Amino acid sequence: MNGESTNVRPALISDAREIAEMHIEAWRKAYAGIVPDDYLASLSIDAREQGWARMIGQGMPMLWVAVSSQRITGLISFGASRETGEAPSVGELMAIYVHPEFWSCGFGRSLWLAAREELQRRGFTGVMLWVLEDNTRARKFYCGEGFVENPQRSRNITIGGQVLAEVYCETTI
């Protein structure tokens, strides 16, 4: 991680603004060419800040951040699976984003390892997630961390008026 020490910790409400700024930068870079440009351009830091503050205040799902040199470099959101029919022992990785300046520096892996440890501590034995089919960078990351894509499960979501396919991935922990 470029010689910098990284701390992964639960997010604080006071982090919400910086999380929102980092999240939007990550979305705009990661989803360029996948999600409509006008939708990415319309993302609001104020609206995202309110959403993150609300989530942090509720405590579920869990939201943790990676901090390096007193700067939030990434986030991970996780908890019990929201999928109907999943076993109670299956957790869900709902979001993981790293600021584009810090891609391929180990921050995503640090976030995932911390979340995995917390999920194990809470008694989960597996983790699932949904990832956009066209997000090859994220899919490669998840496969590298032991997730397996299940071609029998897929779904479509709509973002910015565009229908996008998602792939289901799972792993044991």
C-alpha cells in the first residue's frame, strides 16, 4: 500500500461527507461506459452524505472504512444476506469501493479481510454478493478473493434508466 499504514474501522457519522465524496469518485471511474454518463454526472454528494449518515446511524448494514494518512480511501458495507431464501448463516457484501487513486494498492483486500473476519465473528459461514456483469475489474477482484460466480443466478437492475445484468457470487469463510 505504497508504504502507508492502513486502518480499517467502523465508519462514524462524521465520516459521511468524505465517504460520499470518495464513493462518487469511485462510481464515476468504475462505472464509466457501463452506467449512463448523465446519471454519473448527476450524482449528488449532499444526497449521498445523507444516505451514508443514515446508514451509519442505524448500524445495519455495517459500514467500515479504510483510512490511510487520515484520508478515507475506501468503504465496505456488509451484514446478513438480504436475499430471500438464503440460509441465516450467509452474509452479504453489499458494497465495496476504493477511491480510484488507490486502486490496486491493497485497500480493497484490507477492507474485505476485515469484513470477513467480522462476519466470521458473528457466526456467518458464507458470503454472497451481486456485481454488475460488465464490471470486469470488480469481478476479477472477487474471484481473486475466493468468490465463485454462480451462472444459475443472475438478475437485472436499472440504473439511470438503463437495464444492467448482475452476476451472483459466493464464497465460504
